[in-house]
Amino acid sequence: MQDQRPPAQLPLDLTSGPGLSRDELVVTGANTAATTLVDRWPDWPTPVVVLAGPAGAGKSHLASIWSEAAAARSTEPGLIDPDVVSFAASGGAVLIDGVEGDVDETGLFHLINAAREGGGHVLLTSRRFPAAWGVRLADLASRLKAATIVEIEEPDDLLLTAVVTKLFADRQVQVEPHVVTYIVNRIERSLSTAMVVVERLDQAALSRKTRITRALAADIIGAAESGQEKLDL
């Protein structure tokens, strides 16, 4: 017999991307030190600051806030743009977000020197502390040791709960607090994972024409844990 059930509704994602403004930043003990330093700019203890912490801890969010406030220019860690070196030498601010692999050591050395001599500032983000970057250029290693390093810790329950609640509110979706608690207790401790899970739950609720309940959350998160569905981060 032919299946007469109506097809599932195709969800349309009408939301914008995750907000990266200062007002949308959730601050808890996990990121207080980093947030305080970003808010203090340009009153920094050193011209160069490194934000270090695990994936999904919110480094790029803080970097985006600082970049806007400082009118910073960005460059890639593997190939430092000579123009941004000149910009730093004239007092400008430069962002290098995501120092993970190979680093343009000579370029970074010149950039840091330019900032120090010209009154500029450099913000770098990484999952690792500079000592673990494998820098071979001794002069650059020395410059990095003099930088201010601030650790962003893995998101705690308070931060994840606030972020998940806000992400649902941004989508104009009401979710019971006990469902949010269940989600926080089941997902990877990562802000990026929280964003993906909230999106998937919203889409699933639209498709099934139901509210977001604990049972729905268990289905979606359970499918990802069992490998039936991959959370694309």
C-alpha cells in the first residue's frame, strides 16, 4: 500500500548567523579574564596579547569584539601581510585569529616589533600556548615570552546554559529550563557545538511540527552520539 502520510515539512532557516557583538557575549568565570582584557583595550599591559583556549571556547567571538572596537586589520598566521606590519608601525591594531599550524615566523617577528615600536597592538588567538607553537626563530620566541597570555577555559555549565538559552531566544523559540539543562549535560563542552545542536533541534521541531522537548533533544543528540548524524562544526 502506498504511504499516504504527508511529507515532513522542509524547515527554512530564517535566522542570521551567530551574533558576535559585545552585547551578545555571555560572561562567566570561564572567560572573565579574557573579556576584561579585551574591554580594557587600549590600556593593555603589553602590545601583544595571546588568547589561548580549547576549540569552541569563544576566542573568535572575543577577537571579533576587539577587532571592531580597535578597527583592527586581520592577517593569516601562515603569511603575514606586509601592509599590516606597516599598519602596526603607525599605531594600528592587528588580529591574527587561529594560530594552529605553521607560522610565518619572520613576518610575525617583524609585526610584533612594528607594534612595539610604533604604538600598535597585536591580538593572537590559538588553541595552544605560544610555547607549544614550535617556534624556531629565537628572537620571535623571546618576543612571544614577553606577550600577555590569557587562558580561556572550557565553557562551564553556567556559560553553556546561558548560551543555549540565548541561542533559542534568538530563534524566538521557547524551551523549558529542564530541557536546556538536559542539552547542556549531554553535549560536548563547546560553544560551537551548542550552536549546531540548537540549530538541529530547531530544524527538527519545524520538520516534525512539535515543540522542543527532552524527548526530541534525546533523539537528535542520541543520533549524533551513535554516529547516525554528524554534528558539522
